[in-house]
Amino acid sequence: MATPPKTKSPRTGGKAAAQPPSEEDAEFTEAPDGEVTLHKRELFARVAEATEMKKPQVKQIVEATLAILGQALANGEALNLPPLGKVRIVRSRDAGAAEVMTLKLRRKGGAAVAAAEDEES
């Protein structure tokens, strides 16, 4: 019985090893409670589709936007970003190598806005 030829993995420098999927490899992840998470890769795709821009341009813009938003939150700033809503920090604490923030998001119209957005798409 012939064995299949070994292939070199470009990621591991020739060593074939099982790599866990990165955040960008999976478009969505379902949590144990059934919650679906939007990851950056899918966000880039949706923004590219909505703006009719090329994905590399969108990636650069979205990455910069996320970095600026993250820095604003780290500085203790509240965010007022319609149509997303108003975001403010409720609690913040250092957890070793990470900062843990509890945020409050207030959206205008709540469920009515979400239902209207779903009908449009």
C-alpha cells in the first residue's frame, strides 16, 4: 500500500503540524449558548460589499478605525457613533496582561431599529 507524499506547510517551515484556526480564518464562531460572533474577516467582506471598495482598502480602513476606537476606550472616552449608538465604560480593571472593560451600549429605537434593518436587507 502506497503512502501519500508528505507536503510542506508554508506556515511551519516544512513541518506539517495541526494549527488551530486563527480569528481571521473563521468567519463566524458559535458560542455554547448559540450566540454567533462576527469576526474581522466577515466584517471586512461586509464593508467591502456595502461600499463597493476592494477588500485590501477596506481592511486598512477598518483596522485603523478599530485601533482608534480601542485607543479612545483605553483613554476613558465615551463614544457617540450613530447608527451604532452611544458607548460608555461602566467598569474597568486590569487583569494582568489585559484590561477588562464593561461597556454599556445605548441604541436608538432598540428592537424596532434592528427589525427595520433586517427588513431592508
